[in-house]
Amino acid sequence: MAIEASPVSQRPSVLSKVARNWSVRIGVGVLALLVAVAICAPWMGTVDPAVMDGAVMNVLPGHSGEFTLLDGRAVKHEFWMGADSFGRDIWSRVLYGTRISLIVGLFVALVSLTLGGLSGLCAGYLRWLDGILMRVMDGLMAIPGILLAIALVSALGASLTTVVVAIAIPEIPRVTRLVRSLVLSIREEPYVEAAVALGTPTWKIMLRHILPNAIAPLIVQGTFVCASAILVESILSFLGVGLPSEIPTWGNIMAEGRVQFNQYPHNVLYPGIFLAATVLAVNMLGDGLRDTLDPKFNKRGSGK
């Protein structure tokens, strides 16, 4: 009597789990749309975001009129999101502001994850370095992040690089503490002890055996750092200590429109919607990745 082999059930891969998570799907979809908007801003924007025309100040959304370009030509223009108090097209400024927000969020996440990850790896595995590094990180965490960013931008000058550095520095201690806590538990695993017993160099143990096991939590933390960086950049620009006003950012647009908010709320409303949608999408992506990659959240993140 032939025995029929039962099919072997295979565990779904991590990538397939992530792809099935609705939070990840929504977050990735919204972010993909925003990235497309940022890339296509020169073609989607109707006019130069820095061009001013005093004849169309505070035009309401949906109105059309004549817009004077830099070369003096007057063109028929549709103000989809209206114009601000300087006669600049809000639609074009919001599109270009998407570029700044995504660039700041991405680079702050990369800088903080790289420096914080290396610091946490060294602090968690090298016992003699732990006390020194963590006291430095505790000192940085004692200073409010917004105040530290404002101080750094004021001292170094307003530029995109300065803003990225100023926002990334307060995030490094948080990443360091996360990675350190992971390394403290991973270094006690049998495979790490076996590598030590075999005389494997310290740097090879840290990079080949410990760091790969901390990558998943680092990726999740990076999404939350990205969302926080986008918010902080908007706050700095809104307070007037971020990027120069001639560079369109969502914070700058809202700051310029807050004075006449009661009469012309569209100056603040549209960039605020883009800001909220971006931060929400990044946070949803982070929540979905955490639910999928963290074993404690697997049941909730499976979508059942």
C-alpha cells in the first residue's frame, strides 16, 4: 500500500508577511505617491514656486487669473490651491516642499541609524566603552531635541545640511540605547559564545553575528525617526529658524499664512494636509513593520 506524502507546510517568508500587512501597504502606497510628486514637481508645478505677483495676493483656491512670470510675460493661470500673501502659487510651493520634507526625513534617518547603530553596537559589546558612551548619550538626551536643533541651526546657519545634522543629533542617543539593549541580550547567545571560544576577532563577531540580528528593529526605528524628523523640520521652519524663507517647505508656507489664517485658511490648510498625510504614512509603515518583524506582534500584524 503506497503511502501518500503529505505536503510540507512552509512558513511564509518575512517579505510575504510584510506585503500582506495592510498598514504597510497603505504606508508604502502613500509614500510612493509622495515620492512621485517630489520627483515630478518641476512638471506638475504650474509656475516657479519663488515667483511673486502682487496682483494675485491671497487668491482663493480654484480661481483663475493672470500671473506675471519672471520674464514679464502674463499667462493665464489656474490657482488650484490659491495664492499666498506674497502672490506665490501655493500648489507649486507645496509640491516642491514635498522634496524638502522627504529628503530631510530620509537623511536624518540614515545619519541617526548609522551613528546610533555603531555607538550602540560598541556600547553593548565592549564593556569598557559602555560607561563612557552611555554617559555621553544621557547628556544629549537631557537636552530637549527642539532646543538643541534650534541652537545648532542658529550657530551654524540655516541650510539643508545644517538642518539634517541638527535634527539627527538628538535622535542618535535614542537609537544608541535601542541597539545597546539588543546587543546586551544577543551577546549572551550560544553562537556568539562559540565564536568567542573559537578566537573569532571582535570586529567580525560584532558585524557578522550581532549586527544582523539587530537590523529588523533598526529598520522599524528608522521609520519613526523619519516621521519625527519631518515634523521637527516643519516646526523649525514654522518658527523661522529652519531653512530660508525662499526655499519652499511646508513649515515656511504655514508660517507665512498663519497671520491671515482667519481670512485665508487655505494658506495653512493645504501644506498641513500634506504634512499630516506624510507623517501618518511613515508611522503606518513603521507600525506594520513592527507588527510583522517583532515576534510579540506577529499575531496582530498578520491581518487576521
